[in-house]
Amino acid sequence: MNGYGIRRDLRICCITALALLLGLAAAAQDNAVQVTFSDKRDVDPVVSPDGKRLAFASNRTGDFCIYVVTFGEAGVVQLTQSAKDDHGPSWSPDGKKIIFSSRRTGHGDLYEMASDGSSGFLQITDRTDVEEWPSYGPKGGGLLFATAPYKRIQFKENMNIVVADSVSQANTPRLLTEGDEPRFSPDGTKVLFVSRRTKNKDIWVMNADGGLQTQLTNDPKDDESPCWSPDGKQIAFASARTGNFDIWVMNVDGGQVRQVTSTPANERQPCWSSDGHIYFTREASPTQSNIFRIPAP
């Protein structure tokens, strides 16, 4: 084959490869379904255990408050109306309660409420520290969250992961390790979390008692917001390893890492639902984001 033929074949191969890559990116983008519609910031998505409702935080009416969407029904129900930010909702295993973090008392405490808004708010921590990212144990016993002295939060230093045996003991939790964004595994034996101990954010896993801490990701760019698949065999997380934040999935041992979103927008905070979808936050701008979903791989 002459030089012209080789160059022509190379151009054809390059064009074909580029078209394939563009097609995959377009498919990833077109595959996403928008779930919330706001010109402000909808964040912190978490789906109820039965897969029928979505709780999230939004500043669409001013400060961040907790909202719930029931799939298949029109409208959004606002559950909190605080003058200070409410964040990080999490469902109880039976779907009847939601726990969240609030700055309404100044620093940041944990509150519990009925998921249908039928009752008031029960303040379950009253400490000088900041408490964030709460979640119930899989069987309703135990409470997992991240905490740090208020001054450390101001300077964006590391937080600690703690656990209480019950909601009533949340003021006297046990220290597990340094880290943030903790989540129990579906069977309650493991905890996913984020740590900066290797200088940037990486995903780690440990036993529920804090033992056998294992690093799952080791990329120079930040990995954050890990969540379990319902069967506990896979982990979804957000990563900036390609230049902006996208949603990625890996096996529970950190193997077979694959990218599942690839748009120019930052996509964060994945939540894996029991009906086979991954919900996440997509940022249209620094002041606007909405919640989307894709079929889980």
C-alpha cells in the first residue's frame, strides 16, 4: 500500500474512533432523565427504601430546606422551613422518618422528622460540634454521622466519623475514624467514607466497628460521595479525574472502575435506588443544579 493509502486509512480510523467517542458521550448525556426542575440549587438526593420517593435539599425558597418528590405525582412537598440551612436528608429503613443536618441552632445539629411532614422536628444532637451526613443503620438501630469542632469546619479541616447505638444516644457517639460522608453497607457490616489522609479526597471502606480500613481509590483528583448499590456489590461515586466531576461505578473491592456519565457539567452526589437507577446532582452553573437519574449499569 502506498503512503497516500496508509494516510487515508489512518484518517478513516481516526474519524471512526472520534465518532464512536462522541456517540458514547452523547448516549451518556441523552440517557439521563431530569427529575427536579429549579432555577436554584437542588442537592443531596436520596431515594426512599421502597424507591417511590426522593428527598433532597434546595434553596429554591431562600435558605436550604428539605423537600420530597413522590414519583408519578406532580409537585414537590416542602418539609422544612428553616431560616438557616437544612442539608443531607437520609431515610429510615422503613421510610417513615427522615434525619437531616441543620444550622438552625447556630453550629449544626441533627434533627428527625416524619417523612410525610405530619409531625414536628425532634432535635437529636445538641453539641458544640458540627454534625453532618447522618444515616440510620440498615435495621433502624444505630446512627452514623460525621462531626468536627465548629472552628475546624470554618478552616475546612478534616472531620471524624462517629456512630451511636441509637438515635437517643446521638449526643455521646463513639469515634470510628477520621473521614467524611459515611454510609452503612446494606447489611450494616461495612462503612464507606471519604478521607483526605492521602492529601486529596479518596474513597475508603472499613468494618462497622472502625477496623480493617481499606483505600479503594487512589487518583490525584478528588473522589467523593460514595454510595452502595442495593445488593452491596458495587459502589457509585463522583470523581474529578477527567477534568470535571462525573459519576463512576466500581466493584466493592475497588476493581472494574468505569465512568457512567460524561457531560461537561459537574455531576456529583450519586444515590443508588432500589428500582435500578442512579440519581445524582448536575450543575448547570455555580448557582443552579437539578437532580437527574440514569439506569444503573
